[in-house]
Amino acid sequence: MSIFNTCDTVYTDQTGKFPITLNRGNKYIMVMHEVGSNYIDAEPLKSRAENELVKAYETLYERLTRTNKVTPKLHVLDNEAPTILKKVIKLQCTMQLAPPDTHRRNLAERAIQTFKGHFISVLSGVDKNFPMEIWDRLIPQMLRQSKLNPNVSAYEYINGKPFDYNAMTNGVRCTISRQR
């Protein structure tokens, strides 16, 4: 018998196509869920091509591990993932495929539902003049309580500092009209 620490586990999956193509060409989102910290992160994709999936995964993995607080030992992903992505994942940790047609085994499926609910709320709250073709600039993070340290958000646990909402513009200025 052996004990497995689920805190060292990461799950990933991709969403379906977003209805509006961005000015950067992005149409999809890859979602990563790290179990221990309860961290959900997302990265936009132009397509589901192998090179795009690998690039998005490497970006998410780098953001997750840059402070050395989290180093995943197991990565669970959909069994439909391309071979090249599986090879990249195997270089960093053990990989496990979720069985076909058993979506509840991949926690990224539930993380996608949580992310979509959060993201729809964010999109619903933007100004009516907000250009929807730049929705990817609103993705960077979700503020959820960390499981490992309930006194801070998962973002703060992973990154070592609180989330800075003032840094969200990425060079985009949107004016908010006031109703009188």
C-alpha cells in the first residue's frame, strides 16, 4: 500500500471555441487546475494545433512553478491530447490519462465550469463599449481561497503577492461611461 498526496497534482483541459475571435487570433482557452493550492489558471489559444497546445501548457506550467512553491508530480489530462504534448508533460512529471468518456475523472472539467462561470460574470460586468475582441486580456486569474493556506487567495499562494487589479489593462484603456 502507498499513500499518494493529491496536493502535487495538476489537471488540464481545453474549452470549446469561444464565439468571438480575438484581434490576436485566439479562439480557445486551456485551463489548468492545481489541486493543492486550489489554483485555476487559463491561457488563450489560437487553435487546438499541437504547437499551440504545447506553448499554452508551457506558459501555464511556468507561471505555476516560477516561485518554487508548487512542483507537480502528477499531471492528469484528457486522453485525446496530442502525442507531442504528452511528451512535453512527461519531461516534467508523471502523466496520467483520464479514461475516455469519463469527464468527472479529470478535475479540469470542473475547473473549466468554474472558470466559465467566473469569466461570464467578468464579461457581464464590463462596460457596454468594451471591445469584445480583446476578451483574452481579462483572463489572467481567478481569486479563490487557497487550500494549503486558507488565509490567502490561491493566486497569492502561488505568486507570493496579492493580485494587482491596476496592472490588468495590458496597455488597453477603456473608458467607462457614466449614466446620469
